[in-house]
Amino acid sequence: MIFDQILVTTDFSEHSKVAFDIATYQAKLCKAKITLINVSEPFEVPAVLTKQLNDPEHLKTLRANYETAVLTELEKLAADSFHRMEVESVAVFSDKSPANIVADYAREHGFGLIVISSHGRGALSSMLMGSVAQKVIHSADCPVMVCPAKE
């Protein structure tokens, strides 16, 4: 199969970097564009603490700084990890399931392949906590390449 757009996921863990070389190889083979995506929970302060803030505008600044820091780290990771390829970086802040966000993003933007790493926690852990990779496989409309964690 030839893919013109490849979506690569990261949670900034060492395990997620396993997928980068494979995605790079596939992208070079197909002359595809790579987009690196990270899904993070939004920066929220509990309501009890919000009431005690002297300057509510400071909270907006903290939130903006958090989002900028995540995007900066994502762009740095993209620049350092994909063998000098041009990689778009996308940071999504949502309290929805990361798997659904990734599958929806791929669908909405016409990606032909999703590359995701597996943490390799084992069957029991996946059954109790759920596996993001497994959920992406079940909810994506395009092929999903799962890269096992290196031990």
C-alpha cells in the first residue's frame, strides 16, 4: 500500500519513540508526509483553588504557557527524531479518550496510516486499564501499524 499521509502518535515516553523510525522508513518509501500528534489532558485548576486566586487572568496565562510548553516539546521531538524529515506537530488538549481523538483526527484529515507504539504492559493490564493502541485499531478507518515496545 502507498500512503501519502502518516499520523504518528506520541505520549513523550521512550516507548512511543519506537514508532518513529518505522514511520520514517514508511514515509520515505511512499514519499509521505508525517504528522506527529500528542493528546494531553487540558490544564485545569480545581474550582476550589480557582476561587482563591487573586488574579483570574493568571490562570489563563498558566494554561497558555502549559499548552505552549507541550507544543514546543512536541516540535523538538519531531525535529530530533525523524531523520531530518519535515514533520508537522499537532498538540490536542482534550479530556476525551486519546484513542478516539487520534482516530477522529486521522479520519477528518485524510490520513492513510496511523503508526502507534504499544507499551507492552500485557494482557491483564490492557484488560483492566485498556490499551490506547487497541482502541485506535478498533475505531480508526485506516490501517494502524502497532510497534511493540522494546525490552
